[in-house]
Amino acid sequence: MSDTAFVNQETLTDQGWFNDVNAVVYRLLGTSTGPGGAAPTTRSEILSAMGLSTSGGAGIIGATSGSVQANLDALSTGVQSLQSGLTSEAAARASGDATNAAAISAETSRAEAEEATKITNPMTSLGQLVMGGANGSPIAVAAPTASGQVLTAVASGSSGYVWQASGVAAGGTVTSVQVVAGSGLSGGGTVTTSGTINIAISGTGVTSGAYAYPSSITVNELGQVTSVTSGTSGGATGTVTSVSVVGTSGLTGSGTVTTSGTIDVALDTAHANDWTGTQTFNGSASSLAAILNNAAEPAQIIAAAPSATQTLDIASGAVAYFTTAASANWTLNLTFSSGTTLNTAMAVGQAVTCAVLTTQGATAYYNSAVQIDGSAVTPAWQGGTAPTAGNASGIDVYTYTIIKTGSGAFTVLASMTKF
């Protein structure tokens, strides 16, 4: 086996070396169980395993035939294996050392390159500044030598900058103040010791006061009125001496007033008027609101039978007469018009009454449900019971009194009469 190397006062022994020694002891010097048995522990066991007599070290002659030679052969083989293992380990260590050396060299080069890029601090005293010199290398600019100095760029000098006085004296006394009036202002002046400078809004040339019927007004960019021109009320001047009133269509009365007086104008009761708006006749606690000696209301004559859901627009007439015999039971939907609901047209506390006249054939049908503005209502029927059939071969007249009790809330009183 090779010599043992000592490093830093420590013995480095390869693991394979110990394995080879174990092989020699256990394989060559095994006890009675033969090679591979338990390690010998006494001198006589070792001599016995080697085939020697116990009486002396030279007793190899006369030893058991073949035992010594076999043990020596095995020992030689073990030594050769140990030498081969140590050689392989040495080669592996050499390869690892080369790899580590290359890594250390690379890291050293990187650190040196990084160190080379660092900026060297050129400053050596308090108050200095760092500036870029030739080729960008840092240089130190000397500290200012007096208070109030400013760093000024110059065409010459080692750094291109020098400290100079600011040009503004610190402290001192103001000896003169001047004020100049700008656009729209007047006044101004100069004060050298003490005094007051007056500033005022420039005059616009317009006299203050009230202007009757101004025909033109001019305003400058400051929002000031610069001119006003008075006009007239369209040229109408003088005194009114006469007023005439002539009644037009639907009115009576006319006349002329030349100094003072009254002209009576009244509604022409003999004139036929079409009123599309709602007219309110309140009357009073002691008189009726309206007296109609004769009056008529329009009726809708419908040459058809009621449909499955029949809509009745009260604005078109509160009486609807279906001249064709009913062919099925129907739902009646009461509304004001196609564009206005009954809820919108009526105020709370108002009531309307309408009638539906339905022609019946041999087989009669009836109004089976009632709606207002598309929502179902349950009428209170005369006699307490809703109709369940019509009256054949006649006209059934349904009457509905609708009372608005709240927003979208109605009470309906209904009846059916055979004619």
C-alpha cells in the first residue's frame, strides 16, 4: 500500500483502506469456521489460521498441506485490491482538485472585475462635491470658501465649475418702489422714502344711472360697460285716450272707454262651445252646480259581439251597445282611453257610471269577470250574487258604478237587467 499523507497535523485515511484491512483480517485469518468467520482474538488463533505451529515463528515447515499457501494467495489478492482502490481514490481527488481550482480562478476573476468597476471616492475634506471629470472619472470639487456662494459653470477650470458670489446682496435697504397702473387701472407712481401710491379703476366714460329702453350696450374685455345708448319703447309715446273691446266667438259684450269706465264681457250662452278640458262646476252649499233641462251623452254602437276580453274606453262614451249576439262569456276591462288609465283620469273620491248593452241569441252568455286598467276587481253585484248565465233572445244591460277610493283602488257596484 502507498505511504500515508499528513495534512495540517491530521491523518487522511481512505475508507477503502480500512475495508481492505478488514478483508485481510476476516477472510485470511478467520477462526475454525474458515475464511470469512469471526476475527481471531489470540496469537494461537492467528497461527492456527495461517497453518503455523504454535511453538515458534519458523514452524511454517510441516504446516498443514496447502493452508499456508492458500492464505498467502488470498493475502496477495487483498493487497492488490487495496493498491487499486488507493490509486482510483488518488485519481478522483486529483480531478476534484482541478475542478475546485477552476471554480476558484473564475470567482477570483469576477471579484477582480467587480472591484475594477467601483468608483473611487476622490473627496478628502469636508464640503467637497463629486463631479464627472475627463472620460467620466470622478473628481472632487473644492468646498465653498464663503457663505452665499453658488456653484457656477465656467468654460475653464479643472472641474468646469467654480464657487462664486450669488450677485444678490444679503440684506440691505430698499430705496425706491415704483407701481405702474395696468389695463383698466389709473394712478401709480414712485416712492423713494415713504408715502402712498393710489390705484383706481379707469373711468369708462359712462354716466352712472338708470337708462330707459337702452338700445345698445358696449362692454370691454375687463367686463366694464364703456357705452350705453338710450332707445325708446318702440316709438309709442303719448297718452291713451280710447280703448275698445269687442266680444269674440263665445263671448258677448263690447264697448269703448275714452277716459275711464268698465266694459262688461260675458260668456255667450247661446253659442255652441266644444270644451275638451275638464270643466268644474262647484255650486255652493245653497245652490246646485248645474241644471240641465235637456242633455244627451254619446253612445258607442259596436256592430260586433263582446270579445274574450272586451275593453271599454269610457272617454269614447259611457254607453256601449254590442249589436251582434254574444258567442261566449267575456271579461270586461274598463279604462279611460287607449293612452290614459282610469286611475290617472279619476281623482280619489270621484265616481263614474257606464253601461254595457249586450245582444243575446238563442244561447245566452254573460260577463264572467271585471277588470280596471287590466287588473282584476270583484264587483259588488245587485242582489248579492254575480250572474252565472245570460238571458236568451234579448238584451242584457250591465251597469257599473266605479268609485275611486285610493291610488289604483276602486269599489265597483254592478247590476244586470234583462230587456
